[in-house]
Amino acid sequence: MEFDTETLQPTYRLLIGIPGRSNALEIAARLGIKQTIIDEARSLTDSDSQDLNQMIADLTAQKRQADLDAAAAAKELADSQALHDDLKAQFERYQNQKDQLTESAKDKANQIVEKTRVRADEIIRDIRKKQLQAGKTVIKENQLIDAKGQINALQQDQQLKKNRVLNREKRRHAFKKGDEVLVKSYGQRGVIMDKLDAHHFEVQMGILKMKIEDLDLERVSAEEIKKEPQPKATVRRTRSSGVSPT
């Protein structure tokens, strides 16, 4: 059991691995016995016993300091863990709030894009109608497709693609000549005419043939093709007696 020689009080602390020591001379000195008597008594003590007592005293002091350091370290660890848990909870709240704000912003952006797309389709139909009535082409078809593609490019993706590499490989190997596809950036249907390289295909959209990257293509299912209404062709004849070769 540990004994405090400064206060002459037991600490009631059990020290494991350290043998007890004699504190008789220290207690005698604190109680007022003359130093000469203490020194004489110490001289009569075997030197090995004195060394052992000193060694035990050093070990006791070191163990006390180690216990204090361990207690301080345990407190710092507990404080650090509490701070870590608090910061983790705050970060998770921030992430959730950020994701919600991002999704909300994308929803609003997509609503604006959808309204713009509907209006753009109306304008394009009106332009085509007026061009047919006028009997001449002011705006070329590829310009209309490109303008619509720029609008479609504003669409915000709201779900992250899982395993992009695997999806890319599946899409790249799934296409073949003759497949009907949707060119996502232009919002137009087309047919694959040829495979140009590992990642590009030649796609015909109407009268246009364009080089399209595989990531921009999406297969059109047979069910979607059946559901899509077939356009009716109309022929308009001008009143002029001749047609300019231009």
C-alpha cells in the first residue's frame, strides 16, 4: 500500500508490482527526532537495504507520475472523441443539407429547362411551318437541331451513375449498325450507320450524318418505337410554272 512520506498519511492506493518499503526513518525525522540519531540509525542499516528502499521510492514516484499521465491522456482522449463525434454529426448534417439544397436547385433548374424546351419546340415548329409556306429554307435543319441540343444540355442529372466504367462498357458494346438511338445532347432520334472507332459512331438524324460519342447515345426500345406516332407526309405544290435549280 502506498504511503505519502510528505504528509505521513496512507493514500489507500494499491501499487501492483512494487514491493513495500520501510518509512520508519522518514517518519522518525518528521516526528522531531534529532538528525544525528537518524543519521546514526541510517549508518547501521545495510547498504543494500538502503539501495533497495531508494529504488522502491523511485519506482513508486515513477508509477505515480505514470498514473497521472495516463489519467490525463485518458481525459484528452475522451475529449478528443467527443469533439470528433460532434464534428462528424455536424458534417453529416451539412452534407444532408447540401444535398437537399443541390437537389432543390436542380429541380428548379429542370423546371425552367422544361419550360424553355416546350417553348423552343413551339418556335421550331412555327419556323418549319413558315418555311414550308414560304417555299424556301431560311434556317437550316442542322441549326435547329443544334439549338435544341444546347437547350437539352442544360438538363441537370439528379442521380449519380453507379459504376460509370461498367455502364460505359455496357453501352459501348451494346450498339450495332442499324440500331435506333436517342442522341441525348440534341434530343433527337437517329439510326447508327457505322462504328467509327472505339467510342464514336456515325449516326444519321434525318438528312444529317454526325459523329457521336457512345456516352451521348441511348438505345431506343422497340416498345418506344411502336408507341411513337408516325408522322404523316404532306406535299405542297407551288403555283409557279418552273422550279429554280438553286
